[in-house]
Amino acid sequence: MTALAAAAAAAVLAIGAILVYNGLVRARLQVREAWAAVDVQLQRRASLVPSLVATVKGYAAYERDTLTRVAAARSALAAAAGPREAARADLDLSGSLHALLAVAEAYPDLEANEVFLQLQRDLQDTENKIAYARSYYNGAVETYNIRIERFPAVLIAAALGFRPAEFFSAEESARQPVAVDSPAP
């Protein structure tokens, strides 16, 4: 009877460990999926930048410094590895886009250009999607980090190499979407 009780206890522990491990794997995969969603939206915004730059360049060719900063910020975002670097690059790109849109305000013909107006709308839509994806990602990170730090999962997580995930956090100025004001129709 004692051997049977020991075998039952071992089976319960094994099943518990499997359930904890599977929960950790699921949470880690949710973090990866959420990061992919952030990355897709950041790439979507980056893909709008060349068209926006080309449109502004046609009207404001002498604003070379602003256009160069936007291009450099876009490249830095594309090269970012992980949430911390992406947050910094996102801050730089947001600032560069603010400057670019400020330049556009000085050109009434540009602000009336339908291509430019559509790019502004697309950029605003993308900014909203980035904010949502970033929030979703940080929620998944929070859930995952809590799971790996709770008992008894902490014992399994540490032994199997589950490490805390990094939040996507930017400085306060980067938390605001890029202001895209379109003239009233």
C-alpha cells in the first residue's frame, strides 16, 4: 500500500509539473505572438515613411535635414533588436515624424495634396494600432512574468530556462501618438 501511495503521489507531482510547464510555454508563446503584432505595426509605419518623405520632398526639397533624420530613424527601427531597442528607435522615429509633419504645415499646397492626406490618415491609423499592439504585448509580458515568478512554477521555470520578458516601454514623450492633423474638408 505504501508503494502504491508513493506511486500515486509521484504521478500527481508529474502531472502537476507537466501542467505548470505547459502553462509557462503557452504564456511564453503569447509574449512572442504579441511581440510579432507590435513588430508588424512598427514595420507598417516604417513602410509609410518612404512615401511620406517622397511626398514632402516634392514640395519641400530644401528640408533635407528633416528628411534625412526621418530616414535614419526608420533604419534604426528596422535594425532594432528587442523591445528596449525598438522603444528607443520608436521614440526617434516619432520625433522625426513630428518634425516632418511640422515642415508640411508650412506648405499649404502639400497639406491639400490628396496623397499626403491619405498618408496622414494611414499614419494615424497605424499609430493607433501600434498603441493597441504595445498594450497587448505588455499585458502578455505581465502575465508571463507573473507565471514564472509564482510558486511552484518558479521552481520549474528557473530550472528550464524561462526568463522574464522585457516590457515595451518608451519615454513619456513617445507614448503619445504622432499628431496628424488634417485640414477640414
